[in-house]
Amino acid sequence: MSMIEFLKRVRNYFFPKLASTDTNTEKMINLILFGPPGSGKGTQAVKLVEKYDLLHISTGDLFRYEIGNNTPLGLEAKSYMNKGELVPDEVTIGMLENKVNANPDVNGYIFDGFPRTENQAEALDKFLASKGEEVTALIALDVDDDEIVKRLLERGKTSGRKDDSNEEVIRKRIKVYNDTTAVVYNYYDEKEKSQRIAGKGTIEEIFGRISESISKLNV
Ligand code: AMP
């Protein structure tokens, strides 16, 4: 326990009313890991969780969990996912908020695959603001289209994901990313929160670049 934490506990013991003044003095680190499908977000998120002790929330994983359990939400999501289309915002935003609400005692969140529309970005900002929190930064992994197709087809051999094994669906997902999702980068860029990282190289090289850009954040 740090000295400051110890002193706070002593103070809170003798003056419990003052304890409430601590709320939100320590800001969370809330990162959006951004980039096209297959850009390495999931791989990098695992490493970021280890280093910064954040909760990784992947909306794609949440949907796949629901599909695996044959829930009504899963059944609805599946029809969109198998075609490479986005699941409607209302469904996705509600699911994301439930996951955050169920895990309040964390140092922060890594949002992976969310937000994917400007509407989702606005909803996320509002939702976090209602908790006295905000998005700290958006980190975008830059990878070109041909490399993505190659990586996803390779991943499809073992991932068991239908949307990874069909080139047409993969191209559709890239198109959706370019047409609908890429604007989320600009949305946070206007708030001076977006950073672009070269997504080429080894996992460690890319992680090194991400860590460097996080170290420059004011957190
Ligand atoms: P991912 O695992 O992030 O590649 O997501 C797989 C699929 O899940 C996407 O192609 C979408 O169909 C769906 N999905 C994941 N996240 C979202 C989101 N934020 N908004 C809408 N659909 C999503």
C-alpha cells in the first residue's frame, strides 16, 4: 500500500464523510484499440491488459459468446456477422454498456472493435461522461487491405470463424470499415485523442510503438 493510500485509509476511518471526496480523483485509462479487421487489435489488447491491468472488452467476442450460448441476442447478431455487416447500434451499445456496468472496479477499459460507427462513439462518450470518465485515447493500427485479406484467410484456417474463411465476406468487412467505421478516427482526432500506429512488423515491434504512444499520454 502506498503512503498516500495509507493516509487516506486513516483519514477515512476517523472522518468517514470525507471518503466520498475521493470519488473519481483517480482517472481511468480508457483506450479504444482501432483498426480494420485483422489489424491485430485482439493480439495487442492481450498484451496491453498485461501491462496496464485494464479490462479488455471486444464486442466481437461478446457476440460470439452469445452465439455460442444460442441466446436471442446471439441469434440476431449471427445473421449480420456471417454477412460481414454491422450488428445494429441499439443492440451493440446496450451490450457494451452492460459489460462495463458489470465491471466497475477496474483501472480502465480497452475497447476492441467498438465504437464502429459515429453514433456508437457518441453513445460511448455520453455513457462514460455519466460516470465521470472519458475516452483517454484512440490508437489506430494501420494495415493495408491486401495484407488484411491475407491475414484473415490465414486466421480462418484455425479460428473457426465463418466470417474469416470467405474472401467475399472479408472484402465486405473491409468495405464496411472504410465506409462506416473509419470516421470514428476523425471523430476522436477532432478531440485530439487519435493516434496512428504502423501495424506492420512483429507483435513485439507493434506493441513497442503502442506502449510508446501510451507513455506520452497525460495519464
Ligand atoms: P470483430 O471480432 O471485431 O472482427 O467483429 C466481428 C463481427 O461482429 C463484425 O463484423 C460485426 O458483424 C460484429 N461487431 C463487432 N463489433 C461490432 C460493433 N461495435 N458494431 C456492430 N457490429 C459489431
